[in-house]
Amino acid sequence: MALRSGVIGLGILGSQHADFFAAHPQVEVVAVADIRREQAEAVGASAGAQPYTDYTRMLAEQGLDLVVVATPDPLHREPVIAAIEAGVPNVIQEKPMATTLRDAEDMLEAADAAGARIFVNFSNRGSAFDRATYQVLRRGLLGEVVYGDVHLDDNISVPTQMWGERTREWVSGSSTAQFLLSHVVDLLRWMLAPAEVKDVYAITQRKVLGYTPDLYDAYLTFDSGARIRVKAEWIKHIDSLVEFSISFSGSEGSLSYIKRPSFGEVEGWRANVSDRVTTEELLSVQQELLGDGINVRALLHRPSPTAGKLKAGGGDLKRGLEAFTLPQDWWRVARGFVDAILEDTLTPSSWTGYGPLPTGLDGLRQTQIVSAIVASAERGEPVAL
């Protein structure tokens, strides 16, 4: 029997959720809600669902197995708690879980009291580049991860135009810390688990937009000893909508990838692994990744670290893995949520080998870290978690 589902908030992502779940063979979208009647009716017609302008009425009239909450960043708490109190056993919400720690805690407390489950759609976990990175780091192919650098930046049109006349109001309740670094923080926690962030030092500035910070730039120190720089800005005058790159330096190898290229760059992923990794082990990892639809090639190459006439030595044979322009599967995590509900496990068959799917607990931890980034930038000093 198909899961009876509803979607609250029918903006850019909410509309996509409605379309995705309407096409899912094990989900039936029976209701959608948005304060804009015209939008609710349009999405309802597309998904074959009854439209509402009042989500509380929708929750009262429809017996739902699943609700997706895709309201703006600061407006998650009320619909999530309303769905749980209406008896909905499963809630999927868009990231960030919340823009305040109190909101995140309230949602989790409501879910725990009702025996409901909250999933947070950290969709980047489904990307092929990120899944390949997860497997390389989990296997220790770089040795100990000691440093990393992540840049996730938006075009200035995002905080100034993306949601039309509502843009300034909605953006004022969020920032690049919540809107962008929520993705980054979750990826790092997932990839580096069981390590956790123990302290944060951050800076920010308000020189361009005024109604929201222009950027956040932070260092996260993990209890494993790894230090990761994370930076997100949305004041760039660039041709693309998003620029996204990640690198890790290990004690015995390095990994870097460009997920959303900037000018002059191309999408690509490369891991130069530890010399301890044999050719047979490397080919085994490659086969596992290929079996999961991640098309990587194994390398035996000779790096040449030179700059003009300058040479630093090296040039020894190095083993690695490499990939270019892998497909972005933004809905793999959402499909996993459906399987998790039907199979009653956080590690369903469609998500084997990648740990538990992200839940409200991951959302709470992400909110704690992002809140620490904001606090550190305001105080001008490190914040411990």
C-alpha cells in the first residue's frame, strides 16, 4: 500500500518534492498546502493532490503517513510540530532543520513524545562525488584526515531575487550559515564520523547586503584533531548559481573535488591515496564504487611537482582514483527515506554502506554547530560545543 503523503510549503523545493513523490510508485501525494492559493492549486493539479491554503486544516482532514515540510528556513517549527501532533508518524523536512537551537530542540521533543520520526533532507549525501569521498575517508585511504577546505558560494541573485518579492523578508531570517553551511556541516559530520566538532572559530561581515550577513568563514576543530575551514558567501557576481569545492589533506594522501565549478574550472574528483594501499586494494575499492553507479577510474600515475624551473622532488608512482562530471542524484536520499519508512530501518537496502540516513538528531547537531559559527562570529572568539 502506498504511503499517503502531503507537502507543506510549495516554493522551489516544495514543488519539486510534490512532483518527486507523486512519481514514486510507493507514495501517493494526496494533499499539498501553501498560503498562496494559486500556487497550491497549480501544484495540487500537477501532483493529483487536494490543495489547501491552511496546513492545519489539511492535517486535520487527511490521514497522512508522511509529511514533507519545505517552508522557508526560519519557518519549520510550527508545521513540523503540527504534523506530529496531528498523528503523522513520519516527517521529512528540508535543511536546515532550524535557524535557532530552541526550534530544533522543540521539534525533536515533540517527535520523541509522539514516537514519530523526523528525517532531514541533506540531499548532498546522495551525490556521487560525496559518496565516493565517504568511502575513501571511511576506509582510511588518505591516512588520518588532518585538514580540509570547503567553499560553497552563491550568486548574489540568490539573496536578492530568487524568491521574487518575498526574497528580502525570507533571507533576513536566514544567512549563509543556515542556508549553505548546513549542507557543509552535515557532509563533514557524515564523512568524518564518529569524529564530532568540538569548537568553532568564525568571522562574518555585512558590507553589501545589510539585511543579512554577506558571508561566514569558519574553522571547525574535530575531536579527532582534524581542522576544516568552511566558507560560504552569497555576494558573488558570477555566471553560475553555485560554486562548490571540497578538499581534504591526510597524513598519507589527499582528496579534492570540484562539484559546482567556477570560471575556468571543470567538475572533477581525485583521490591520491596512501602508498600503503596496494593496487589490488585500489581496484577492489574501484569495483565497489562502480557497483554503486559511481564511475571512477583507478590510476597509477607519476606526479610531477614543478613550477617552471622549480622542482620539489617527488615523481614517485602514486595510486589514485579519479572521476569527471558524475551525475548529481539529488533525490537518492529522499528515496532512501521512503525505503527507511517501509523497511523500518535507518539503513534500508537502497542506502547500504553509507551509515544511517540523516534524522532529526543529525539536524539538531547541525543546528548546534551552525549556531556556534554565528555566535563565534558575533563574539569574535572561539565557541566550544
